[in-house]
Amino acid sequence: MMSTIAFILSILVIVLTANFLYKKYNPQGVLVIAGILMIILALALNTGTPELMKPTGSFAFDLFKILEETFITNLSRAGLMIMTIGGYVAFMNKIQATNALVYVSMKPLSFFKRYPYLAATITIPIGQMLFITTPSAAGLGLLLVASVYPVLIHLGVSKLTALSVISVATIFDQGPGSANTALAAELIGETNVFYFIKHQLPLVLPATVIVMLLYYFNNRYFDKKDKLKQAGEEEPQETPAAVSFTIEAPLIFALLPALPLILLIVFSPYIGLFDPPITLSTTTAMIFSLFVALLFVLIRNRSLKQTFEAFGSFWKGMGNVFAGVVTLIVAAEIFSKGLISLGFIDSLVSISTRLGFSGILISILITIIIFCAAILMGSGNAAFFSFGPLLPGIANQLGLPAYAMVLPMQLSASMGRAISPIAGVIVAIAGVAGVSPMELAKRNAIPLAGSLVFLMIYHFITL
């Protein structure tokens, strides 16, 4: 009886939490309060509470001790790494190395001048490669709007087509520099590089091919349909001027954003290029690359003061990521501990088993839930961080390897973000181009829904 009441209460808390997040309440505050509330309910119902390394002796203080220990464990594990990644990305933006990389990477589009929709489709894999080295969806989206958007418009595609392929470049949070990758790798007990090479790439590569095919035909169809609707208009709509895109940094700087990824792959023990193997962590690779980049800046500016001023952006970037991402991870873990305390995992597995659901079917349902949560929240991180810590426990009870559940759910969170009219990347790029975020989200809906179906089928068939 108590377990049934606890399960119903956990569902109610999840619904209330999703409602507050949809209304743009601060996600950290919502998740922490919801988690603490569920822990209190769990104590009242005697369903269990989280274990502490050093209890205070008082339940009232233990509630806040949980928060302290969660901060400590996350900072010592993925937290520092994610902060270092954020600092490095901020530093790359400061020295305009990211602009140089985008400029160089988009050069191949000039070969497809006669085939505008093919040029637009080619933007997708190029953008995805950039997203691995520049793991900020809104940041990369704005860079592509400034650099690629005018080119695609000039070639003859519509504004929605150009913006759709730019937004879809960010649908797979992949690579060692992604916060979602860092959390997913930690959940299954693997390194970022191993998770990226062993699990993400084999699924993302075929999924990207399907994404490109669906977007090619989807954009051609809707552009023709929209042209027929606009045929009766007296004056064509004027295309807003794009954001200025200038390359002030030397093009050699284009190597710097990709340097950590190159180091992690080259020195990975899974590649086996060195004997004995050299083990390089993501944090170490980022810090090493940072000092290489500082040397580049010093040689270019020939000013120690300017170099140190640029260095300051790294620390600011770390602080921003701590405030935005690391605190969200901590808050989401408190939320998940509350759900676990209420017996949510045990009840979910038990109910699904009684209904005859297999482990794969349950995994598919949770993947779809996280996909929809990302649409409602407008954040792939918030959706995955909220449910991610629960997945290894569910997978263990269902007899599935942890990555089998974590991988599709991690990718579905970033896919759902591109269909959300309140997502930062959608709002940012649509606003710059003078397009409704809702229209852009609708343009993405059909091909991304089809891509998600393929991703789940392919993943679970190849397990």
C-alpha cells in the first residue's frame, strides 16, 4: 500500500516539476526543492532515504548534508571537467579561434552552388563536427547564422530551410566536450573518449545519414508549398540582414578549438598508438591546449598584458558553467535521489513487468519521455540531467547493459531541444533571422521525429 502511495506521489511531483520548468522557473531551485520534498515524503512513508558518508545525527540537517555531499562528489568527478571545458570554449570565443574554425569548415559549401538544397544538407554534418569542438548549441547556432545563413539564402533556399539545417547541427550532444556526454559516461563508468568512440559514433553516424535525407526532402517539400502560398503576395518579404561575421584571428587559430579532441583521440589507449599507452584525461587535455593557445595569442599580440587579459575569459567561462551546468547536475541528482527514495524505479519496473513490457520497450518509452521533456523544458541538459541518474538502476533491474538505456536517452534529449520553440538555440537564431521560433520548431518536427524512430530501432536491433 505504501509503495503505491509513494509511486503516485512521485508521479505528482514529476508533473509539478515539469510544469514549473515549462513556466521557466529556475530549474536548479525547482529540482532541489522537489528532491528534498520527495526525501521528506519517503521518510514519512518509510520507503527509504539516501545514505550519507558522514551523517550529522539529525534528519533536519541531513537533508542539507545531502546537498553538500552531492556538490563535493560532482565537483571531484565530472564537475571540474565540465567547468574546464566551459572555460576553454569561452577562451576560444575570446580569441576568435571559433570564428576561424567555422570559416574554414564551411568552405566546402562553395562546391555546391548549383545545388542549394544539397548545400543546405551538407551543412548538417559539417555543423555537427563543429558542435563536437564547440559544445554550445546557441553559441554555434549564432555563429552559423552569421557565416552560413547568408550563403544559403543567396543560393536560393528559404529562411526556414537555412535555419533548420543550422539548428539540426546541434541535435546530437556528442564528443568528449559535451556536458551530457560527461554525465552519460560517468553513469556507465566509462571515460568520455571511450563512450564517444565506442557508443556514440556507431549510432550517430547512421542516424546523421537519415537526418540528412529527411531534411533534404522535408525542406524541398515545404519550400515549394510555402512558395505557392506566397505567390499571391504583392511584395516579396525582405530578408533581414545577417549578423556581421568577421575573421580577425589568423586561420591557423582554427586548429585550437579542435586541439583537445585531437589530443584525446591520438593519446587514447583505445587507439593504441603508443606503447606503453599514454593516459590523458579530458581536463588535462583542455588545460594543455589552453597553454598552447596562450602561446599562440602571445606570439600574435606580442603583449603579455593582452595575453593575460584574454586568459581571464577562461576563468569567467569556468564560473559561468559552474553556475549554469554544474549546479544543474547537482540539483538533478538531488531530484533523482528523491525519486529513488520514494521507490520510483522499483515501482516503475514492477508495473511495467506486470503489464508485460520488455526491457527494450521500457527503454523506448523512457527515451520518448525524455525527448518530450526536452521539448517542454527547452533544454537537453535539464531533461537528461533530471532522469539520467535513474537509468543505470533501471537498466540493472531490467537486465540491460547501462549504455543500452543511457545512450538513446542522452541523444534524444538534445534532439528534442531542436523542436522546442523556447530552446535557447531556436529562439536565438530565429530572432536574428526574423523568423518565428514556433515556425522553425514546426519545420524541425517531422524529420526529427522520424530520425528518433530510426535511432531507437537501429540502436536496439544492434544491441
